[in-house]
Amino acid sequence: MLNNRIITFILVISIVCCSFVVFASERNTITTADQILKELYQKYITLKTGKNADYIPELAKVNPNYFGIAIVTVDGKIYSIGDVNVPFAIESISKPFVYALALQDNGEQFITDKIGLNATGHRFNSVPAIEEKPDHLQNPLVNAGAIQITSTIKGKTSADKWQRVLNLMQQLSDGKPFLGDAVYQSEMTTNQHNRAIAELLESYKMMHGNPLDAVDRYTKACSVMVTAKQLALMGATFANGGINPLTHQSIISRGYVRDALSIMVVNGLYENSGAWWWKVGLPAKSGVGGGIVAIIPAKMAIVVFSPPLDEAGNSVRGQAVIEEISHQWKLHLLS
Ligand code: GLN
């Protein structure tokens, strides 16, 4: 009898202690992550170099002081600071996601043969990069490859094809990314360069369907508005092997996510991709809207939104913050 009481007492005490340890360590992680984000935010808010993209007039108008950092983990936890609920144009960060959809629609072989897999070492909208290679192949993360990718998305009409791209971005996130009409109009009136790229590719028989129609849908994809938190959720879905951590829906198959992450290593930051991999060691993608997402497979996605860009078109603060997080948390995938 007495023995039973003692055993029950010990059991109750153990359960209370265990719960306390779990609770305390959970609290500790949260406090630590929040604290680190706060310190990074305060440190990098003073970094004022770079300038908004201005070849798309609407992007030049965005407040250059916006600064937000958001992290979403594969189990759906969200840590954030700053302007993380401000919608901004996703721009080139749409490319790895649309690439994954194209792989799902057409298979790896077709897409790889037609689009290419190697770094260009050139600017994201380079024409010489297309011309200098005898086979003209680029990769899915520069404008030429992404316009081609867009031309392969399946659908009965152009509107259906576009709707599938938008649906994808919504399903990868919280259902709320939307087409930013002002950015889209602004980009459509100034995208002669992209149209020229599409026609050039068409001259090499590398486009599927009407090239200008593909440019239109490509431009819409770039004009999708996301917040840093929504983009971090899209990234976390990739980190989670294609399964949305909040809805638990499988959006993209794991193998195609791996393909997209691989190409992000190769060319996610354009001509700075080599230096980025060396320093940071994470697949990442930037956009001229000032966003940048880095993905840590099976763990989380980190997003920074800060519009001023460097010469290559990558957010200056975004790169600095993610580089520091990678060092502090020892995230380099080869370390
Ligand atoms: N829509 C932009 C363009 O086509 C995307 C470029 C980018 O984000 N690097 O130029």
C-alpha cells in the first residue's frame, strides 16, 4: 500500500519535471530565436547601401526602408520581426516554384533537355548568355529559362495556365498571394527586353506556344504579391519536401523539390551564386522586389524583405542577414 503511494508520488513528480523541461526548452528556443532576430534587425537596419530596382517603375516607388525577417519551420512555427506583413512583388523568387510545377507537368527529362541546368555567370536577363552557348541552353532561374519554363505549363487556355501558377503559389502558402495589378501593368509596359529574349529563343525553336503569351504569364508570375511571412511559408513547404506545414497538403513531389533546390544552389543569386554558396551554403532565391528566401531542408525557410539591391539585383540586407544566421546557427549544408 505504502509502496504504491511512493511509486505514484515518484511518477507524478517525474511527469511534472519532464513537462517543465519540455516547456522550458521550447520557451528557450522561442526566446532565443526571437532574441536573435531582434539583434539582427537592430544591427542591419543601419545598413543603407544598395538601391531599389528602377527598370520597373512600380518597384522604384516602394519604400526602401521596409525591412522584415521571417522564419517558418517545417512544423509550422513562425518567428518574425519588422515589416513581415507588407505585400511585395515576388519577382524572380517565383522561378523555382514555377520550375517545380513545370517538372510536375512535363517530367524531368523534357524540362532538363529543353531548359538547361548550368550557371550562366551572367546577369539575370543577359542576351549574350543565350548567344554565347552553341545550344543556347540557360537554366530555370534566369529570365530566359524561366520564360521557357512558363511556356511549358499545361492548361487549355492561357488563362488556365496562369491560374494554375497562381493556385500553386497560393497552395504553397496560406492561400492569399495575389496578382499585383500595378506591378504587372508597370512591368508589361517596360518589358521589351524580356520580349526580345522570348523572340530570340523562339528563333532557336526553344519556346512552346506563342512566345509573347509566355512573357505575359511570366510577368504575371513575377507580379504576385507576397508578404515575408507568406513567402517563408512557401519556402518552408519546400523545406518540408513539398508538404505545406500548415495545411499538411502535398503540393509538389519531393523529387521535384530536390530538383528546384539544386538549381537554387547553382544560380539562385545569379552571378553571385558561387560566392553565396561558399559563404552561406544554403539554396536561396532572390527577386528584384527586395525579397530573398533561403531554404534549410527538413528544418525551415528564412525570408528577408528589404528593397535596396546590389549590382547583381540581390537584396543587400537580405544577403547580410541570412549570411549571419547561417554562421550563427551553423547552417552551411556542407559543414
Ligand atoms: N520580373 C523581373 C524581370 O523579368 C524579374 C527579375 C528578378 O527578380 N531578378 O526582369
